[in-house]
Amino acid sequence: MAVIDTLLERKLETLTLPLAVVLPDGHRIGPARAAITMRLKQLAPLAHIAAGEVGKVAQDYVEDKLDFDGSVRDLMMIATQMIGTDPTKDSGASSPT
């Protein structure tokens, strides 16, 4: 578990908005005054958060494996930073025919 904690701490340090993660046992990773606090009800979502797998984190939320405190707008800003690209921007990969 220490490896995932370390990966998550490194990921959190790169974000412009502070994110904290509270594990089911109450252990907190991240700043005390975070814009978003994710509260895990199970440990499974921890690996998805640490890996920046935003789609799987969203699925974990829908499946009630986690909850969060904070604004959805801030959460989306953090998600965009975690995946490294903005999926709403055209990457130039598609060209008009």
C-alpha cells in the first residue's frame, strides 16, 4: 500500500487545485484544506486515482465506492489535470474530409 500512497502523493503534488483522499480507515493523503476531498468507501478506487484513470474513478463514484466534497467544476479541473490532456480540445488528429 505504501507504493500506491507514494504514487498518489506525487500525483497530488502536480495539481494546481488541492485534492485530498480519505481512505476507508480515515487515513488522509493530501492537504487539510483541499478544494476537493474524495472519501473512499472501499480501497479499490485508490489505484484508479493514483494512476489518473479518471473514467474508472467516475465509475467508482457511480457504483458508490467513493464520494467527494467540493464543487463539480473543481473536480472536473482536477480530472483534466490528472489525465494530462483536455478531452474537449481537438488534438488535430482528425481532419475534415
